[in-house]
Amino acid sequence: MATIDSQQQLAYQQIKRSLLAGEFPPGQRLSRRKLAATTGVSAPSVQHVLGQLANEGLVEVRPQSGTYPRILSTAEFGELAVLRRLLEPHAAAEAASRASAKQHAVLKSCVRDMLTTADKIRRSANPVDEYLDDWYQLERLFHTTIWRAAGNSLIAATLENLHILALAAMKAHELAEVFCQSTQGTALEHQQIQQAIAAHDAAAASAAMAHHLRPNPWDAGNEPATGHSL
């Protein structure tokens, strides 16, 4: 039987995965009762997990109100982008040397599905409701595969947290429709990263990731160019 600590750890991982997948709408209070039911732990254990996530900056506790997914301000979103530009090119370079055959296959599959989804988004009259969640999941899988392939658990954990905050900010600031306009260019940028990693070219992988994460017009409140990641 799992111990209390291990049960809490499983609940922590499950709630964090839900945050990473964007399953909690911005502004929605996180119900301890509902989270306890879905994770199979007690409400006090959920409270402990939410406290841990608050310490990591992924949720915020509002006195007399409850716990909510943390929403970055525009300035914080810009700071997050700077951190990603520092860390992810290094991760891509490391992945070019370290990625397993399975991870290479995942990246190639992600790119194929991104190109297909980007075309569907382009053709759709309602892309946000029809396809954007699919796109978010492909983005998440692509980038987390690279972070883990890099072989540095601390960098992987840091970037995972940054991605959670980026997704929450994207939804809170209603940038989804604007983002849909850039998915075709973004898919091609992911393809360039994947091809460099597949070729075991660390310098090219780093450069492709740096280009992908180039200073984002959203940082200044403007619309994106042809590419840009979450």
C-alpha cells in the first residue's frame, strides 16, 4: 500500500500534469474537494500539494478566497521568455547528443502532427475551440521531450514550470486567436529543431531553438510574427 507521502507525491504529479495541460481555466478556483476526489487523496493532502505548488509559483493563494492557477502579468511573461531563451537552446544542443531512439521518434511524430494541425487551424472557421487544445498538447510533448532528452532533471523541471505559466498566461490574456495565426510558421520552426537534433548537430539545434524563441512581440503586447512557441 502506498504511504501518505507517496500518495501526496502522486497527487502532486497529477495536479501538476493538469496544470501543464491547461486543464484549469484562468480564474477558476481549485476546489480541494474535487481535487481530492480526482486524485484519491484526502482534502488535507490536497492542501499540502497546493502549498507545494504555490511555493513553486504555479498557483497563488488568495486570502478568504482560495487557490487559483497563477496568471503572469505582461512584464512577468516577458521575464519568463528571457529565461526560456537562456535555457532551451542549451537543452536542444544536449538533446542532439543524448536523445534516445524513442525520443527522436516522438519529436518526429510531433512535427508531423503539428504540420497537420496547423493546416487544420488555417482551414477552420473556429480554430480555437476545434484544434487549439490539440496544438497545446503537441507543443508540450515536443518541448518536454527535448528537456528530458537533455539529461538535466533540474533544467527539465524548471522549463516545465515555465511552460505551465506560459500556457496560463496565454489563456488569461486571450492570445489564443492571435496565436492561431502563427501556427504554420511555428510548426516549420519545430521541424528545423527536430531535424537538427536528428542530425546530432548540437550547434544547429541550439541555433534553431534560439530562433524559435527569439524576442516575442507578445512581450510588448503586440501580435506574434510567423512563428513563436508557448
